[in-house]
Amino acid sequence: MRYLAAFVLLLVPFTLYAQEKKDRKPGDEMIEKYLAAETDKLSAKFLDGAKNIDEWKQKRPRLYQEYMDMLGLWPIPEKTALKATKTGEVEAHGVVVEKIHFQSKPGLYVTANLYRPKEPAGAKRRPAIVYVCGHSGKGRDGVKTAFQDHGFWFANNDYVCIILDTLQLGEIPGVHHGTYGRPWGHLTSWGEKDAEKMKNHNRFWWHSIGYSPAAVECWNGVRAIDYLCTRPDVDPDKIGVTGISGGGAATFWIAAADERVKVAVPVSGMADLDFYVKQKGVNGHCDCMFLYNTYQWDWTTIAALVAPRPMLFANSDKDPIFPMDANRRIMKKLHKIYDMYGNGDRKISESVAEYVSVGGHDYRPDLRGAIFQFFDRHLKGEPRAKVEDSVKYTPLKGRDLRVFPTDDDLPKDAINHRIDELFIPAAKVALPEKGNFGEWKKGMIAKLREQSFRPLPLKIAPAEPVTGPNLVVITEPGIKGGTSFLGGPVKTYRTGVFVPIPGRGSLSKAQQQILKKEEEDKTGDGFNVGGFLRGRDHWWTAKSPPNYVERSHLLLGRTIDQGAVRDVISLMGYIETSVTRLDKGPIEWKVIGVGEQGIIAAYAALFEPSIKEVVVIDAPKSHKEGPHFLNVLRVLDIPEALGLLAPTPLTIIGGDAKAFERTAEIYRLAGAGDKLTRK
């Protein structure tokens, strides 16, 4: 067999694209158009299609659960003891500033400053504000110290205001930048060691567990409300939330999650999918700004969950990361939901308002004034035509506001630095009982489709050829892939071996050895074919901070690897439609993949019954290593996924022998122990 000579064909698909340009890959235009088209589909789904208030109210309970699930907060976590502690207080500007910490989960410390009027409340309860911070690095003092003027203003105007440190920029820092890696100039003041905390930590496994730091910021805000409700000086029926930038996003997260928030004022905190994806706005934003869009919502539906509670959507007209065209689209949709609630009642319809300040991404006196007036009117019930600006309050030294004055005071049991590994528990999969494997498998695949493969059609259409070189095809509208026949002459097309091609057109040594044996055994009976999958051969710019393609997929409820599973099935369908006319029958497929591509091929076998045998070589032991499917670790991990293939013959070559003992156990329980081979 002329086996090795066939590898020349493996470069065919690359001739489809133009020459690579500086800072661009030949497939960049393709993937950008694809992402734009998918964005347009979701942008048309505002309110999940509800046309009136009755339809919306019927859908809302389900949508709320979906929202919490996409954040990583469903089921709603247990509200464990807060262990709220005051470590000290200072007085300034007629205000007492309490230094407080509490634990939103055991070991997850939230450091905060609480501002209250110096005069005791007595029997009076005051309205309270949860102020959530954005990205203003203050090092060891915590980001809360950057927004003191807001705390002083609220306390001097008879509010209680708690300003929370963020996970990323608190006294006990954690990680926001799991996949986002843009260097920020203002962090140089932290010094090299602290700036290290801000870099991209290459934690793409967050996608597989569905973890976003947005979940932590939301939960910390919810627990801050729990704390406020324990205070005798706070009116639990008059709680508002506000913040700018990352704090604006957190305002949406918290207000949508917790109906105890009676008034919300997000400042420069949300754009829409059109901006984030089509205009690449995602490149300017931290991971804390996004949830995983598992249920493929129009983004503004998140804000709609706040309705009909009063909300001021505050922005600036020259803000490059929250541009006015996006703001206008959002407001148009928000007016729709508030008008539906109002049904002619102007008080409700007008409880959503917009304020636009002239300038860039920052506070200014007019913007602060609009925020304060909105809370006075809608939370306190005391509208004022004019309010004093908070700029008059000279800030205290950040060190004087520390909750933990020295490093020696920091709690030893804090888990902030590794909360991403703990916040969302990975699934603990109960193995099937003997005789019940079929039902167990059916249930597990249903969960996978619900959490990780929602965009995958039940029936995947064969790829379609395109004008150009042979064997270049469309596997999904907007996505190009390719195939190349491997080996010698073919007598029959009844059996086929499909090999995902890694890298730029080269097979691994193990794949070559297996294919060579396939050729020798078949003596022309059957055929071997290689397939090029999306994201696997550098057709577009990949893993280049700030990871536009990877992060945009998440906003659309998918991952590149999930799409690659579709590519496998679609490419095999293309081959089958091309050759079955010769043999008058369906092809029985065998797939052989190395590393992550072996697991991608194995998942294809879960969804495509024509795949009759699977070979995985040097497979990763966990989805933490890859491939990355949205939320998959909430359902199962690689050893269980391979076990789901039973009774399909499976060969595991190399890899972690101990990890795949679990796969072997599942095969035994399925009564298919003899169908699993390990080498």
C-alpha cells in the first residue's frame, strides 16, 4: 500500500485561504463572520420571545433558574454562617467607617468598609446601599478604598453604605483573569509581584466547569445583603446596589439574582452581544463581566430580570468599552419590558431611566449627581432637584481603612486564591447498577446535551462541498473543514477509518502505525480518511490574548471543541454521501484520535450511531486539561464519558492507567468488559 505518499494531500484545505498577514491568520475572516452570524441569531431572542406581560411572567421562573445556572449559582448555594466581624472603625466627615469582613462561603473572605451616619439610628432604620467596585488597583488596601467618596456621601445623606472589595483586587486577592490577558498600565503601581495577579492565568478549564468570577462577585453581593439585613440600623425593604465598570456588571448580576434589591443603578456595566462579539468589545473586558451563555440568551434579557424594579442605566457618551450604540439598543429593549409591566402606568414604565454623561469611562459630578438623585427618589422616597457632589470629601489613607492591618493579620484559612477550583463542585457520577446501564447512559447523554451540547443538532447534516480545491467543505454554516484520503487503492467503501488531523497536517507516530496496520489488514477493503477540525490547524488566531475567538464562543453558548465534535460527524456524513452510491449502503466508521482530538472523536461516537469503534491515544485524564466543553465537568469527566461508549469497542492506548480504571469499571457494569482494550 502506498500509505505514506498519501500524506501530501493533508495540506489541501489550507490552499482555500488567502496568504497569512501580519497579526492575522488566513481563517480569521471566516471565524469572525461565523461569530457575527451566530450573534445575530441570539440578538433576536430578547425575553425568550415573550410578546406580552403574561407570556413573560410565565417564562420568567424558568429564565431565572437558567440565569442562576449560567452564573454557576444553581442550585442556589447554602447560605452558611457569615461570621461577620468588625476589626475596627474610624471617623471622618461626620461619618463612622466600620472595617468589616464576612465569609460568603466558608473561607471565602469578603473585606468591606461600611459607612454610616455618626448619629445613632435609634429606632429608625435607614436605606442601605451595596456598592460594588470595578477595576481600580489599590494594592494591599483593597479596591474599596478607591470609592470612599460614595460611602461618605451616602452616609452624610442618611444611608448606610457598604463598599465591597472584589475578589480580584481585595485585601485577600483571588483571580479574575482566568482567560483574559490584557496588560493594564495602572497596575504598575502595584509592583511586579502584585501585577502578576492580574495576568492571564491560562485557566481555560473554567469553560469546562462553567466557572466565572462573576458568580463570586454576585454571591458576595447577595451575602452582603444578608449581612445588612441583620443590622438594626438598616431597613431590609430599602436596599439598593450600584457600581461602575466591573461594579456596574456586578450590579446587574446581584439585582437580577436577588429581589431584595429594590433599586439598581449600574454605571457603565453592560453592553450587548453585538458589541461584545461583532465589534470585538469582549477584548476590553475581564472575565468577571461575563457569564456562560449556556441557554443562548440575548444578553439584555439578563437586565430584563430586574424589571419592574427602578433602574437607572447610567453611561458616558465617549466610553470605548460601553459605547453609545450598544447603550441605545439596550435601552430600547429595556423600555419594552418596562412598558409591558406598566401597561399604561407611567410610574412603572418610567421607573427605568437612562443618564448619559459627557466624557469617557469614569465618574464626573453630573453622573454622580444623577445616581444620588435616583436613589433619593426611588429608594428613600425623597426626591431632590439638586444634590451636593461627593468630591468634597477628602479621602482617607487606604492603609487606615484596611480590615486586616498587616499581613500577619490575614486569615490563614482563606480560600480566595483558589476559589475557582472550589466554587462550583465537579459532578460526582454514580456508576450504573448492573442491568441498568442503558437508562444510565440515556440520562447522562441527556444531561450532556442540556449543559454542554445544546447547539448540537439531533441530526447533523453532512458537510457540503465548496468551490475551490477538492475536499474542502462547509461543516456548519460559516465553518470550513477538510478531508484527505489516506492510503492505497479502495475496493469497497463499506467501512471507514476517520482520523482527526492534529497540527498542520501531520499524524502522530501512533496514528501512522495503526493506519499502516489497517491498510495491511484491509488489502483494499475499506478506506482511511483524515479530517481537519476547527481550531486545530491554526486557521484563525488562537490563544492570543485576549483570546477573542475562544471567549466569544462562550458568549454564544458554545466552545470551539464542541464545534469540533460536530465537524467529525459532519465530515463523515460528507464522505458517506459521496461514496455510498458506489456500495449502496451506510459506512461503518472507526475513529482514531490522539490527545484531545481522541476525546473529541469519542464524543462524536456518543452522538453518531454509525461510529462502531473508537481508538484514543494518549488521552487526557480530565477535561481540566481539555478538550473544553461548556459545563461538562458539572456532568462527568473523561473516564465516565469514555465509559458511556459501551458496548462500542474501545481501545485506550497510553494515558493515565489509574484514571481509566473507572472507564473499565463502567464497561464491566455494562456487560461489555471484553469490548475494552487497554495498551
